[in-house]
Amino acid sequence: MLVLKGGILVDPVAKTEEKKDLLIEDGRIIQMAEAGRLRMDGLSVGKEDLLIELNGKYIAPGLVDCHVHFRDPGFTEKEDVFTGAGAAAAGGYTRVVMMGNTNPHPDQPETIREMLEKGKRPGIHVYTCGNVTKGMRGEELCDFRVLKEAGAVLLSDDGKPILQKEIMKRACEEARKADLMISLHEEDPAYITDNGINGGEVAGKRGLVGSPREAEISMVERDLAIAEETGAELTIQHISAAESVELVRRARKTNPRVHAEATPHHFSLTEEAIEEYGTLAKVNPPLRLERDRLAILEGLRDGTIEMIATDHAPHTVAEKEKPFREAPSGMIGLETALSLGIKYLVQTGVLTLPELIYKMSVAPAKITRIGGTEEAGEKFFYEGRTADLCVFDAHAERVADHFASKACNTPFRGWTLPGEVLLTVCGGKPVYRAGSLSLEEKNI
């Protein structure tokens, strides 16, 4: 049994914040009451049962990330399922979807089954995509029906675009038959001289040409047209250019089956971050201009961009210390995402707190159809709901300097950020507890 007293329940569906007490048992919320009115009579209390006084801290749905790289199998010196899931839990996440640029790739059912079996052990819900093409080579489609039967929840060759238009069209047709969404990395290498840095002034200072916005825009435009033609469901991953946001906005007016995700680093930073942080700010697609960042904020505000995804991409220190052209792209993000959302979206008035939580929980779970979003009328929380929860202090400031991830490749390391995750509960069980919470918990 777990009792959470005096917390502010953030309901992202009802868009409310109400002070409540919660009683959790057998993995579910069995009682919700006004603060101080929880009924404990007749309950059998064990010595392992906990009561936590939250004193106005926030209780939200467990966060959901439909775009993470746990590097497992094949690259576990960077991250593995266990450390990746630990980082997710420390960031308030209870459901994540792993991408498929692993070794071996999830292009065969046995690989998917092995990945999912390993993902059962860390304590949160770990899902995986299946690949669109065999070996992510963009040449031969995988058997989507077989991958779905093995447990793949979506399709992606993330890290690589699907360059051949005819292959993409066939993929959309087959994905629709299999009732699977395709999640797309939209960068045409024909435009790119140096990846991970915007084609512009900052690249020029380094003697680089960079990756121009046209690399993304051209692919987004093509694939939105294919989605309209085929009826396939698509997500544009880690959108980075203002023009791409506008293309998605127009497409969604007639086609609600196309979606977009934004990363915290794309709504927080611009290409100038490379001048200060070097390879730690090298990502694909690259950080662009302030006008692009503002367009992403507007897309989040008006609903064009439905989801926030971290693109959590761990690398070793040695890899990131290589010269810029040689260093890999990507940064970790699971343990800073909520804080960056509070800082750049809530505190600036772009989104309310319930709206932020919706884009970080309900929306990605619904769009990827991985569960945990069952609603009761116009509310998210109800008695009987599975207890997947994120408890956090939105007002506390903390220094982002310790990570549960194996990696620490992030420009946000050392930043003082608002928002501290105090407790993550998955299936009614605490899977992460911050040290600062221990002073406020006791056995019932």
C-alpha cells in the first residue's frame, strides 16, 4: 500500500490542478479524496506500506517518451536497457519506446522478442519499434505484420531517412494494412556536408558547411504528401525547422493521421549553443535559429506539435571528445526533459502545466497506442486506474549534475533548472525516489 497525502493532482485531460490524497494498492488507485479526507478504516496495513506527505508537490501521470535510444543490443558501453530505464524513472517516465538503430536491428521478430523480454525487468514499461527496412538500408521492406505480432508498437528507421520515394510509398501502404504508425527521421543527406550543425553562421566560423534546413523540409514535404495519398499514419520526429512546422500545420487541417514531436533541446537551444558546448550540442537534426525555436514553441502552443519526445541519445565521453566532424550526434534527455518543459514552456506561458503534462504523457501514449491513457469521461484520473505516476516539485530548483544514465553527454549538465522529480510510481510500485523525499516518508 502507498498513500500520497496533500499532493496537487495534475489532470492533463480535465486540465485541472486539485489538492488530493491518493490511496494505492495492488497496482491501482483505489481511493481519491479531498486532502485530509482519505478513509483508512478497515484497511490491513503492513510494515512495508508507505505514507508520503507531499505538502503541495505535484502528482501527474507517469511520463511517456516514444523516442529513446537505449543502445541495447550492440552498444551497451553507451547505455543499456537497465540504465536507460533507470534514467527514465529518474525523469518521471513510466513508458518508453526504444528506437531501432541497434545491433542487431529489430528487423526480425526474434530480435524484437528478445528486446521486449529484457525490457520487462527494469520496472517501467519498455517497448520497441520495428524497422521499416531491413538493416535500415532503405532498400527492402520488413514484414510489418510479423514485426507487429512479435510486439513492435511502431515502425522506424530513426537515424536514417527513407530516401527512395517508391520504398516510402510502399512502406506507407503496408504500414496502413498492418495498422502501425511510421516514425520518420527527416534529413536528406544530399543536402548535408557536415551533420549535427545548422548550415549557417556558426558552422562557417568552424570552417564547416553544415546541414541546411532544406534537408529536413524536402523530406517532410514529400512524406506528408505520401501520407495524404496512402492514408498512412506518420510522425515527423524531432522537428527542427520553422518551415517544417508550417507544413505539418497545413497537413493536419485535412489529415489528423500525421503528427509531429519536438525535443526539449530544439525548443530550448539554438545553433549558438555549439559555440559554448561544442559536440555536446551536436544533434541530428541540428539546433537551428531563434526563429525556428520560436516556430516550435508556437507549434507546441497551437497543437501542431502534439508530443514532446527526448530523443535520448547517450554516447561515451571519449566519443564526444573527438573533433566535431568525427564526434557522434545526440544528447541524453530523459532526466532533464520535465525541467526544460517547465522552464521554457510553462514559466514562459507557452503552455499551462496540465498542457505540458498532456504532451509528455497522454498524447504520446495515445498516438503510439501503448496503453495507460484510458479515460473516465473528461478526466484522466479515477479510482481503479493503474497507478503510473510522476511526483515532482515544480518550484524547486536543482543543479543537473548527477545522472542515472551511463552517459552525461548533455549541454544542460551543470545548469540550475526548475522542477525536481521526487517519486516515480509504475504499477503502484515506487521505481525511483529522490533522496530529498526520504525526509517526508514514513511507514503507515
